[in-house]
Amino acid sequence: MLMYEIMTPGPTAVAENVRMARSRECTNPDLDPQFYEFYRDTCRMFSELVRTENETLILGGEGILGLEAACASLTEAGDRVLVLDNGVFGKGFQDFVSMYGGDAVLYTTDYRKPIDPAALQTYLEQDSDFKYATVVHCDTPSGMCNDVAAICPLLKSYGILTVVDSVSAMFGEQMDADDFQIDVLLGGSQKAISAPPGLTLVTLSQDARSAMKNRKTPIASFYANLLTFEDYYENQWFPYTMPVSDICGLRAALENIRREPDIVARHQKIAARVRRALTSCGLKLYQEDGFCGTVTVFEVPKPAQAADILDKMKTEHNILIAGSFDVMAGQVIRIGHMGENCREEKVRRTLAALDRVLADLGVLMKGRTAEIF
Ligand SMILES: *Cc1c(COP(=O)(O)O)cnc(C)c1O
């Protein structure tokens, strides 16, 4: 396989000790009692790292599985669900809600700004009859960071359950899941956790669990049914065979995070330096506000084309950065500085390559981003 440096907002670079952990001898996870201990300890470690007393489940499947599982498990036909939409993933929750028979009500705001809790409160005063709400912490295609610390307690004060997609934010942004009153928190292995793709992490509050248990109709899925894990430890029974090696890698990645209490600060500092370097040289960030510690998104500068920037970064500098999709396709470039990507020398190398690529494509810059960084 070609070894590109992957400076993308997921999947991210994987540390050597995580790769080594994945090569350990395998067991039969269904029958080995020690695996149940290992799985539960790993879940507990994650709960601690995102500061919640709630139970964590590790699901065998990429981050998207968590989004679907939350909606599948909570939604009954006709349930009204508030979908906070200021980005592509935010809006995307509408599909999962309606797929399971729910009535998705979009609360759409400017994609260049974070959701304003005061404006949301004004909205909720008129209409708050929702079973749950979905909110994306970092909407990766635009790099939008929403203030879940303010939004979730507000929703809860109206009796609305909170489902938070923090897949690409957690560990690059502060996450105090209990303080933030998050009922269902969703994470994925391949963003700031910096394990390979393949796993979803879900935490469930008592309120969320009760809502799932008190449904009148059964959950219309097996794989996406979060209740199938009930009492897995007591019964020594998983609903499906757990991917042992993936979980060994995840465990090592979580241990790396636990060894670095300042991981959020590392992300915040690098992110601020990247933004300053880009804007000082005349590049324009996509967002006006609500910047995220894990990804920086800037507009494609004239006269360059997004595809040419990405192609030259890849073929001439061996570095993968990302474009975007949906409404942002072709408009922006994304540098993922999350997890193991978020290292000074990697970011500087990326910026130095970007400086050369943009110069080659005829972009007039006010300086070199790598120097300012
Ligand atoms: C990456 C990501 C996911 C998960 O997507 P996958 O394609 O399954 O990895 C979910 N939400 C957000 C905001 C993400 O950035």
C-alpha cells in the first residue's frame, strides 16, 4: 500500500502501539470470559474519558452505525424529533429519523455559524414537543463546532432527550457528557481517537434507556438495536461476534488518551495556529465563528480548483488532505488536525506543501503559512 501522510479529518494516523495491539493473538470473544472483562473495562475507560457515569457500548461498525442505532432505538412511528441542522451531518439525521418512522422537524440555521442557544430557546418556547433532539458537536464537512455544553441542558430543560454526534469532536473539544446532560453520546474509532475505522462508541443515559424500553412497538432492527446489549456481561452473551482486534487497538488508543490529560489543549493550540497561519496569508475560513479544534476548513482560493489542490498535495507531496461534499463540494479544503495528525511537525509539513501547491496554481498569498504557523 502507498504510504501517504493522512492529514484528513478521519480516518487519522494510527500510533504504532495501537497497530501493535491489533496484532495480538485473537480469542473467541463469545466464549472467553476474559474478553467480557476486557470489553467492559474498555467501555468503562471510555465513559471515564468523556466524563460520564453512563454505560458505554462498543459496537462493531463505523461511526455511522452509532447515528443509525440511536435513531433506530429511540424512534417510533409518529415521534416528533428535533433535528438541529447547521451542517451536512446535522441535516443528515433527518434521514435516520424518517427511515424509522419518525417525524423529523428541521431547525435550520446558517451553516457558517454555530447554533445560537438563545435563538434555540426562543424556538423551543413556541414548540418543544419532541421526544429527542439530534445535534452534531463538530460538523466535519464544514468544521462547525456547536456549543453542546449550552444546547443540551437547554433541550433537557424542555424534557427533550439529547443525542450528540461528537464523532469528530471528542478529545479535540471538551467533553463532559454528564455535565452537558447528554443522553446518547456517539463517538467513532477513526477520528481523534486515532484507531483505525471500524468501531462506534455509544453512551446511554437512564432516560435514553427508559425511552427505548418503554416503546409501544419493537425496535425495527437487530444490528442497530442498542437494547440487544442489555445484560451482556451478566449473561456472557454478545448480540454478535465482537471484532477482537479492533477492540484491542481501541483499548491501546484510549490508554494513549488517558496518558495525555492535556489532549484537548494540544488540539486547541494547533487549531488556533493553523487558522492564524491561513488567514494571515489571505486565505478565507469557511466559518465565521464556531471553529473546531479538530479540523480547519478554508475556501478554495482563486484561481485554483479544489481537485487540483488535492491532487498536487497527494502526487507531489504525498499528503492527503480533503475536499468536502454535499453543499460544500468543490468549495472548500479541509485539513484534519485530530488525534495523531495533531502534531506540530506534521501540520507544519502539510502547510509547507500547501504553500508550494497554491503558489504553483497561481494563488497570490501574503506570506507562507508554514512560517507563520
Ligand atoms: C466521521 C463522522 C461520522 C462517522 O462517519 P463514518 O463514515 O461512519 O466514519 C459521523 N459523524 C461525523 C460528524 C463524522 O465526522
